[in-house]
Amino acid sequence: MNELARVLRPGGVAAVTVPAWLPERICWRLSDAYHSVPGGHVRIFTRGELEAKLARAGLTVGGHHHAHALHSPYWWLKCAVGVHDDDHPLARAYHRLLVWEITKKPAIMRLADRALNPLIGKSVVVYAAKPTAVAPATDADPPGAPSRPLGRREWPAGRVIGRPAVRSWRQGTHSERCGPPTAGPQPEEAHAAP
């Protein structure tokens, strides 16, 4: 976490993703072999533990959400039938369902994933910022008042700590068809002293 805080640019926001506690705990209960399989995890953090580690590293913790709920039952199934048994009919069928969901993105599957994410999302995503931007003195401050660190609710528009409103621009994605994001002022530019 300290290295993450060190390399994150001032005013930058990081999305930190770890396996969610409940789905991983179930995998661990179903199979000891889960730890040794690619995709299996060797540590579990609760969201509170992750947020505490990020805060201790000097980051301001913001919003969070869960993701990949439809993947949890796949891994539970794999743990139940044998994590190395890719040819098991149930594992193979569920894998085909996931591939279809990922490639075709049918509305019913997106809706199911969104509805189940808070309950069984395979991953938890926590947003954290390096809060070194400063707010300029305002009319309410006494004359000659120094700049002060930004409060959590004072981040510039579009820089709220939480799920980003605009996803990163990647070639071959829907975002590409809409064009790359426009570069707006960064916190250090928006609040630079005159």
C-alpha cells in the first residue's frame, strides 16, 4: 500500500481491487486446492481491512463497490467438482455461460450481475486518492490566509473519490467509438496559487 501511495500522482485516484471476503471464504471452505490454482487467492481482506491499510498509507479512502457476481458461482462450482476438472459438464457449461455474458453482454445478464454484486460480487473495488491538492484562500478566509488541504467534499468536479463517471479510454471498446476523454484541469492545475 505504501508503494501505491508513493507512485500515485498528487491528486490521483486509484481503484484497488481485491477478492471479496464472502465468495472467497466459500471457495476456501469447499476446496483446499483452490489456493494453488491460477485465479485462486491466498489472502482475504475485508473491505474495512483494505480501507484501513490504504488510510495508513496516507490515502483518502472514498467509495467502493462489488463486481463480478456471476463469477462467484463458477468458482464455487469449480471448488465443489475439483478445481482442476475443467472438463466437468457443469463447470464447462457455466464457463460457456460466462464467456457468452462477457462477449455478448446481454441485458438480462448485466441486470443479474448488477443485482447480485452487493451480495456475492467476487471482487470489491475501493477508491482512494492521494489528497495533496490545496484549496486557494476564499473570501471567507482572513486576508493573507494560507492555502489549506482540500476536504473530502471539495475535490474539483469530476474528481470525486468513488466510482469514476468516465471510464478509461481503451482501443476497441465502446469508449473508443465515443472518442477519447477530453483532458480537463487536474487538481494541482485547478487550484494552483496565483
